[in-house]
Amino acid sequence: MTPNTKALWQMHFCVLLWGFTAILGKAITLPAMALVVWRMGLVAAALLLVPRVWRGLRALPARLWGIYAGIGALVALHWLTFYGAIKLANASVAVTCIALATVFVPLVEPWVTGKRFEPRELLLGVAVVPGVALVVGGVPDGMRAGIVVGTISAVLVAFFGALNKRYVEHADPLTVTGVELGAGGLILALLAPALPWFGSPLMLPGWQDAGLLLVLAMACTLLPFALSLVALRHMSAFSAQLAVNLEPIYAIVLAIVLLGEQRELGPMFYAGVAIILAGVFAHPLLSRQPPHKPDPAMLGTAEAKALD
């Protein structure tokens, strides 16, 4: 097996593991607030066991500590609204909403990074709006609050994704991820009284939830993050982005197979998903700029892994 082929299989395995994050979010009975605080805390604690992270922390200037902590707060709110959408609707709806980040990135990224505004990218994002209308029409009325919360999560992805693009090269990706998740979890716990709809961060998980949280933190966050960093060394930017963009498809298929969510959603929903995902895949093909490899920090901190 050539290094390129091995890397491609490794990346698809990572994407499959990332697809399980939505499934586990549905299976864990903790409210969204406690789920996110536990997930971020477990991953940050595991990263502190890595000597490379400690070396990176000691070398990190105070200014970057503050910047990464602020980005971490946005990551925490993204995960909170993502899992909130799962609790209010289901895994398929939440994952589909995250794909809407493609609509918001062309508006947010030029403002945050100074990148030139590209009308073509905005038009491509707007092209998925009919898909959004179909998705809304294809879910029961009781799930539409989940669509609203999931869309907020997609907006947050656009913001912290753009900020990570601007600042991620200033430090080691493992260190950046550790600071963002550790600080983000702490800030979210402090903000919890202002966000009572998402539950308390102080709830202790039962044995089953504790096991699922460990799987979520270690097998679906840290393992694919580390493995994907290795795989990216041997992949072209286009192949990497194409593989990572498959995440919502993996997640929706897993939700159908493991949770039977197709019984809750109508044909209009899946037609809308097809339009939204077509826009996601068309973006790197129609963009004037060549695709970039997924941002290393995004691999560790977002459910939407590629936004270029």
C-alpha cells in the first residue's frame, strides 16, 4: 500500500469516527451543557499528558493565550448549540445545519481575516437556501427549534474557523487545541447560569454516560485528530478536503442505521440535505482559489471540519 493510499484510508477512518460524535450526542443522556463541559475537560486533560503540549504552553505569549482562550469560548458555544440541536431535534438535523456554515463563511471570513470578498463564494452559499427550505419542511414542527439552534452553531463555526485560520500558525496545533478546549470548557461552565436552557454543567454522568463520554473524547476527538495530522502529510489538499466533506454523509447514514432517524424525517428533508451537500462539494470545485488542506485546529475542535 502506497503512503498516499494509506493516508486516504486513515482520513476516511477519521471522518467515520467524527461522524459518530452526533450519534453519541444523541445517546448520552446528559443535557448539552454538561456533555460539552465534560467532553472539553476530558480532551484538555488528556492533552496535558503530552510533553509536546507542555513545551508549547511554556512558549506561548500571553497575547496568544488570550486569543486562543477567546476562540475556545466560541468553540464551546458551537459545541453547546450543536448538541443542543441534537437534543431538540436529532443527529441528522444537527449535522445538516452545520453544513450551512458554507453560507456564512464568505461573509465572515473577509471581515475576520482580511481576505478579499468573493461574490462567487457567496452565490454558491446562497444556492443552498432552497435546500434549507426543504429541510425545514421535511421535519416535524417540534424539531424546528433544533434547526434554529443548529443554524446558530453553523454561524459560530464560521467565526471561530476564520479566527483559527488567522492565528493557528502562531503555535503548535496540539497546544492550540489544548488551550482552546481547556479555556473554552471553563468559560462555558462560568457562562452556564446565563444559559439555563442547556442545563447545568455540574451534573455527574452515570456509568453508561461516563463510558460514552470517554469514547466521545478519546476515540472520536483525540484519536482522529492525531491520526488525521499524520495522514495530511501524504495527501493533496483536494483529496483531504473531499474526504473531510463526507462527514455529514457518514453521520446521517449512521443516524439512519443506528438510530432509525429516517422514521422521524420526510423525503423533503433528504432532498434538502442533497442540495446542501451538493453546495458543500461544489465549493472547492468552483472556487477560484485552489483548495487548502483542513485547518489543523479545526480537526480538533469542530464538528464541521473543512470550511475552505
